[in-house]
Amino acid sequence: MIVTAWNNGSYHESGAGYGLKINGSDRDKTFDRKWDHVVLDLEKYPKPVIVNINKSSFWGPTCRELIKKEIGIWLLSNGLAPWPKNKPPKLNMNHVSDNRFQIKLKSD
């Protein structure tokens, strides 16, 4: 699936305020409401990132973001953030197994 980099409107060198926005139909097909979190394997990042999805904003009709400081650090360290206004990068997100996903730097 294709996901879009997301920012809350504030640039922070710490990585805070960044995440990945999931399409609603992809979320509903691939994510399980029984999961408390997902595990992201970010390409070229040294360790898995655990992201809470047990919150109403993720399951609501508009937000659907996976938000975690480490995602911001990863985007920044790979030159994907900050991005030009209204041009966030698109990334590939592959469902590996259960609640584990792999994120690749470029969408193919």
C-alpha cells in the first residue's frame, strides 16, 4: 500500500510531530482493531518502531496517522522532511505478518 508522510504543521528537528497517513480503505482491510500497536520496520533504520493504534483518532474517518517521533527522525535523516508545501513524500508500506509492517523509502 502507498502511505503519505504527515506532519502536524510544526517542524521539529527532534522528529516530533511526524507520522504516516494511511488510506482509510487500506486501514480497514489491513489493520485489526484488536491490535494495541503496530511494529514498523523502517528501511535503513536500526530498530523496529512500535506505534500505538489503540486510539479513536486512528480509527476515525479523517486522521488515520501512525505518529511517532522515530518516524520523524527517519524521515529527516533520509532527506524526506521537511517537504515542499502540499508535497509530502509517498512511501511503500508492506504488511509482513500480524501487526508488523515494512516501510520502504521510495514508492514503486
